[in-house]
Amino acid sequence: MVPPEAIRGLQKDFDLDNYELADLFGISISSALDWVKHGVRGQRGNNLVLVDSFFALKWLTENDPEKFLSFEELKNIVTKTVRSPGLLYFEFAPYEKELGPALSVLEHQRLVSATMAVMFVLYLRKKGKEVRLKSAEELTPKRALYDMYKTE
């Protein structure tokens, strides 16, 4: 079981609301609310493995950022994955020659895209390519569509 405090810690560390948490792990909002309240219990499927793999990525960023990725880089990837998944794809489009058909995996949302983006960064860096993902702060903040029509 993953305790609820650990799930809430991930939410806080990655600035995820309940909907973004649900989207990242590919679960329903009611499941996300259950995770926040009760933790991840022995459920069917791969939920425990997905959560554990996410904790593994976070652990690597905290314990060896120079040979892996920094936490900020991982946070930027996660932010794009849940808020603007199409942007993540475009970040790697300049490397289409190196990544080939593997690039199409970024068309999927959620944790798979975030994990693959981490792998792509590591692969490209090993090939001597400079990969600099835009920071989460450079992203356009989420807005409701009706905000465009506000009158001053």
C-alpha cells in the first residue's frame, strides 16, 4: 500500500490538483480522491507499479540529478504531460531524426509520456544533443475558455 501522505506529497511536489493527479495516472477522479484520502491499496491493474515507478523517477532526480535529471526537469515534464501534453511532443520534434517512430509514444498522455520523455532526454544527452525543455513557468497558464471573453 502507498500511504495517503505519500500521494499528497507527490501532489504538492508536482503542483498537481486532483484532476491532474487522475490524468497523470490514468484513473478516474473518484479514484484519485480515494488515493488522496486512503492511499493506493492493493487494487487490480498496475496502479501500484505506476505509482512506484513515479516514486523511482523522483528518487533518482533527488539522489543523482547530475547523472539522471534534476527534479525541476522532471517536474517540467510532468507539468507538460498533464497540462499541455501536445507541447511535450513538440519539445522533442526537433529530434525526430534520432527518435524516429519512438516519438509517437508522446502522443499518449499520462505517466507513460512522462517516463518516455525522461528516457528520451537521457538518450539524446548520451548522444551529445543538448536537450533543454522549457520550464513549467514558461508554459501558458491554464485558463478557462470563457476568460478570453472577459470585458474590462
